[in-house]
Amino acid sequence: MARTTAGTDPTSFARSRTARRLALALAATSLLGACVLEEPPGPATVVVTVHPWPAGAPEPASVLDDSRALDLALTGDDPWTRVADLFAVEPLDATARDQERLPGTVDTLSERLTLEGFETGAFVSGDLFDETSGIFQGFLHLDESWLREGSGADGGPAGAALAAAQFVRLKIPRPLEDTAFAWVHLDLEGVADPRAVLEASLAELTTALAKDPRSVVALVDLDPTSPVARVAVRAAVDAASAAPTGRFAERLRAVMAASDAALLEDEDR
């Protein structure tokens, strides 16, 4: 079911250092809120991870309209490790990779964005991830109701994308409100027409983001057999130029900032 991650088992958000950092951030916000009105922290952003990639489907940059390819080196020979490597700010150590568990000491992109004021949400289909893996740390909202059990093979990924689109649509930046960062995992194993589900899911998400010209979408093929992940990024700027090197978390954050700045420049003209 959909819920916040606070108040779950000891490996969850509530017992991680994110909770301690968030408490400090909330305290600071409460002290300053009466006299400081801040703009939304940045563009609405969605990261879509896919496994397995539909057979016969073109590369991500051809599937995601108006996007650019972004070569990205990811460690690990399995989808779980590749997702963990996506969100970890620093490289994972051997223990985390071998145990498929993200320690609470690992700093993640979702933690950083939560502390900056983003509403962060994870919308996951399939059975690759669970709370004990630590992969959800830093996300304020967790929706794992789209596990294949009870939702049908096709309904799982499509349902996760629909839930994420609704979440993002509610958080499209308006004056003095938060904006959204969402991770959507599409488990296409056993789906009758995986390419159709992928394309429909992306259409749902990009439609939800259409009201925010700053918005950023990253589409990631988690194929563990490739040494370089196939990634496509759709933004108001060229992702490869805005963030030519670095880890995914660092590069995505740079693209978000550049997309935000590009819109402000257009408005000033």
C-alpha cells in the first residue's frame, strides 16, 4: 500500500540518518518560515528504471521523446546494484554490493533532495526491491502496491507509472509550494507487450510533467550485461553538456539546476 516510510522496520527511513537530518531541516524551516518565503526548490523530476528492456525496442533516447543519450558507467552485474549505484552519491563498497543492502550510512540522491525541500516518492513494480534492502532510504513516500502479486503482470508497471504521475501532477510547482522527485521502477518481466507498457507509462509521466517547462525525465535501461548503462534525459538543456562527467546523482542534480536556470533566463528576456 501507499504510505510514508517513517515508522517501519529499523532499516527504514525513520531510523536512518535521513530522519535526523530531516528533523533539523524541519526545525530550521519552522523558525524561518514566518519571515522567509522560499520559491520551490527546483524542477519536477522523474527517474524511470526499466528491467528487462523490451526486446526489439530502440534505445532509451529513441523511446523518450525530445531526449538526449547520456552514457553512464554503473557498477554491478544485477539490476539491484545498478539502481543502488544510481542513487548513491558515493561509490558503493563491496559489502553493500554483495549483500544487496544499502547501509544507512550511504548518502543518497533522495536524501539530499528531501532535505532541499522536494517531495520525494518511490513507485515500484515487481519484486526486486523491498524495505530491508535500504534502497528506499530518503524517500518521504513509498508506494509498493504495484508488486506483481494482486495487480497482474501488465497492471504492475502501468499502475506504478500512473501513481507516480498523479503524485507529480499534485506537486507541479506553484508559488510557495514544494515540487516532486519521483523514482518509478518498471518491472517488465512476463509482461505480454512490454514495449507498449513502457511507452504508455512514459506518456503518462511526461503528460503529468507538461505544466512545468523546467521538468526533467531520466530513462534508464538497467541491463546488467552492458558496461555502460543506456540512459536518456529529457530537459530544457542538453544533459551531456550540462553534466558531462561524474556519477548519476551528481549529473542529474546538475541537469536539474541547469534546466531551472535556463527557464529563468528565458523569462528575463
